[in-house]
Amino acid sequence: MDQMKKRYQITTNFRSNWQLYLFLLPVLTYFFVFHYIPMYGVQIAFKDYFANLGMFGSPWVGFEHFVRFFESYYFWRLLKNTIILNAYNLLLFPLPIIFALMLNELRNGTFKKWTQTLTYAPHFISVVVVVGMLVAFLDPNTGIINHVLRSFGIEPVSFLTSPEWFRHIYVWSGQWQSLGWGTIIYLAALAGVNPELHEAAKVDGASRFQRILHINIPSILPTIIILFILNIGNFMQIGFEKVLLMQNNLNSETSDIIQTFVYETGLLEGQYSFAAAIGLFESAINIVLLITVNHIARKVSSNSLW
Amino acid sequence: MSKFSLSDKAFDRLNFFLVLMITLIIIYPLIFVISASISDPHAVNTGRMWLWPVEITVDGFIRVFQNEAIWVGYRNTIMYTVIGVSIHLTILLPAAYALSRKELMAKKTFLWIILFTMLFNGGLIPTYLVVKNLGMVNTMWAIVIPGVIGAWSILVARTFFQQTIPDQLVEASKIDGASDIYLFFKVVLPLSLPMIAVMGLFHGVALWNQYFNALIYLSDEQLFPLQLILRQILILNETSADSAATAAGAAQSFADQVKTASLVKYAVIIVSSLPLLIVYPFLQRFFVKGVLIGSVKE
């Protein structure tokens, strides 16, 4: 009886709301074709891909590609470069928070607005242009940075072809682009801080700095934690498009990361299965990291993504 | 009390000063590019120009506008952006609306299907193979369709609908015999114009600035978007993109070519980035709103 009733409910619901399901159809089709078929297609990582046999008809080879990758001489270098670059980037996670706290303390509203507008600007510049600007500014002969160095009597440096400079340039140019934009969410969270807390603290004689430390930071902590987890979720796969643009034969010692390697072996050399295996290895690390951090955050602070 | 207010005043001054310094550091490279684009290239390359333009010239812009590849790239980028944003909104809005309605069965499942793609995707190679098998390689569709929509935009638009379209309104219209399609076009969309603008802007900026899909899917130069042309000029230093200019100048000396190349570089940065940099301060509140709705999760 119950089942019949349920089926009846489903048909009536569908009959009266079929247009809603129709609304959903294009998006579901898109996700099916461009996300779920590729997910199913990840199986080529365990196969030998032949174009004429296709993703689903090619023969299975098990973990062969993974073993080949783990045993290759470049495995540790790629892993190390990927982790260091991302960890370095993550290390700067507090900068937008600090900048937001500073902006929040500004008493002059017009100045604050101008600062926000001006510091958001680099966010709208494409990676190609950013790297193009780096190439121009850091040029050993004509770049402004080397002119400044020269005026202090320092020998010009060929920054973009030096492995030891790659990470600093990558990370700090990224910070240049995202510092201002990254404050938006924190500023909104800071606007929601209860003013009575500040009044009470003032009466108790707390200084501005003490109030930031003991009222503002704890109030936006949930926002900070959520954004931190999201950042971890992107660990291993940030800004690969920029790395690809900044990479050259001379700095590859530090700029070779897993994703650029996937691009080279897969799309330039056509070793689809091998490259897919490497990509899958990376996604797996990512998911494990995300789940772990989310779990820890839920245990420690009750703020988590799920 | 007075002791605290004195130290607070010092705090204010210091804070103001630091914010000012950070802002100047961030804005300096942009001012430099603008000044360099209208300065004599020799002054730029020797470091004589470091803040304000020196020996003003608009030669760089003239060369940029004479360059056919840049025009073609510009046209392509505008076309991809307009078409991409249109498709984005056409499939996003109805879906987000449907997901905001409580009559929809299995809503949780649908949402889960969409959200899961934020956690895991097939990766570069399988996605590339799917696009290739669909015959999209070397067509506009490879730029416009993969990535036309993401879980994030659907969540944002859905949250907006949930917050702004009251259930009573929907129920009342339904009792009056309005269909969902009628309701969506006549009631929901007119109430959602700011959100539609936000979603369109975000996707538009992303399309305008992206180069990677074009790099992997396009080989026909006539289809290249502006960013790929910029990559050739700015990063790969390909002077072939300068063909129009060299043809005009016939026998140019090497020094002249270097000069031209650096002139063109800064001008081309301005020409490609200026549309967004001019427009965003006016739309800033929309962008900020978008970031904020996106950060509100249930």
C-alpha cells in the first residue's frame, strides 16, 4: 500500500512540477558530460589508452603507470616542488586577514573606500598580463628592478631564469594580486562584530590593539577556519596556469610541479594514460587532505564545511 | 583613560601610514605600466622613466592598433565572453531557481551531484579527451562550453532565490494558475536583476582573462583569444605578432625592433586590461555582493 501511495505522490509531483525538472535538465546534462564522464574516464589511468579503442575500450594494465611514476627519478622532485610551492603560498594565508583588520581600524571612510578600490585592481588582471609584467620588470637589462639594484651597486639578477627565485616571485606576485580582494569576506565578518563588546572593553580600559586581539579576531575566527579549509581543499592545485607561464628550461628545477608535468606528458607528448595516473595521484592527496583538515576543524572548533 | 587615548592616537597614525604604504606598493606597478605605455621606450628601458611618463609618445598604441593579430584576438575574446556569459546565465538561472523550490523532489540528491564536482573531478586528461571526442577541439565551443558553469555559481544563485523570492508569492501565483515557466520569466527574473548582473560579471571576467583552455584546445590562430596573443607578445617574445608593423617599416634596424617591442608590450597590456580596470570600480559593489553571497553557506 505504502509503496503505491509513494509512487502516486511521485507521479503527481512530477505532473504538477515537470517544468522545474526541465529547468534542471541542462545543468545536469552539463555536469554529466563534463564532470561525470571524465570521472568515469579516470579509469584510463589503469589502462593503456589507444585512441581507436577509446577511454572505455582500451586494455587494463593495473597500477603500471603509478609504479612507473613512483619509481621515476623525477617523482620526488615533482612532489617536493609541488608541496613547497603550495606550503609557501599557504603560509601567507594570514596576510589578507591582517590587512582586513587594518582596514577595519581606519577612521577615515573616504580613504578606506579608495584603498579598497585600488587594492582590488590587480585581481582583475589576467595571469598572462601579470607574468608579462614580471618579464618586463625583472628583465636583467631593461627591467626596473635591476635598474634599482644597479643604482645600489648590486649586480643585475636574471630573476626569471633562476631556480632559487622562482618560488618567491610566484608567491609574492600572487599576493600582490589577491591581498586586497582577499579582505572582502573578512571585512564583512568584521562589520558584523557586536559593537557592545567594544563599548564594554573600552569601559574596562582596553586599548585598540587589545580589542583587535580579544574581540575582532575571535569574532571572525569561524570565517577564518572555513576559508582555511577551502584553501587546503585547493592544496596541490593552485595557480598551475601561472606556473606554466613562468616556467622555462632554466628554472625548471624548482618550477616543475605535478600539474605542469601532467600537461607536458599528457597533452604535449600524448601519454594520456600515464598523465591521467599522475593527475589522479594528485587528486587523491587533495581529497585526503581536505577530509583530514575538515575532520580536525570539526573536532577542535565545531566549524567545518560538512 | 588619557594614557590609552594617547596610545590609541599613535596606533591610528601608524595604521594609516601602513595601509597607505601597502596601497602604494600595490598600485605602483599599474602606474608604471600606464606611464611606460606612453613614454619613450629608451627612457623606459634605461630606467629613466620610473613614475611619470617621459617624452610622451603614443607610438605603442598606434602599433598595437595596426597589429591584425591583436584585433582578431580582441574580436574573438569579446565574442567568447558574450556567448559564454549568455549560455552561462541561460542554464544557470532556471536550474538555481528549481533547486530553490521546495516542491522539487530529491533536491538533496541533485545538490549533492553538483557539489561533489567541487571535491573531485576527472582531471585534465580525461576532460581533454571528452572535449576532443565531442569534436569541439579547434572550435569556439571548446572555449565556451567546458567550464560554462560551476557548483559555486549554482549555490550563489540558489541562495539568492531562497532569500528573495517568498514562498507565498510562488504559492499565490500557482493558485492563480500560473505555470513555473510563466512565474520564472514574469516574476522571478525581474526581481533578480542585480544577482543576474553579478553572476554575468564574474563569469565574464573569468572568460576574458582565461588562456589555458585556448592553449590546449585551439591551434588555429584565427580563433585565438586576446590572452593567447598577449602570451606570444609578452612572454614568448614572438615578434611575428608584430608582422604588420615590420611590413610597414620594411628594413628596420635591430635596435629599432627592440624599441618597438618594448613599446608594444606596455601598450598591449593597457589595451587588454583597461576595459576591466575601468569598469570594475563602478560595479565594485556588485562584485563584493557576489563574493559575500558565495561565502554564506547553510
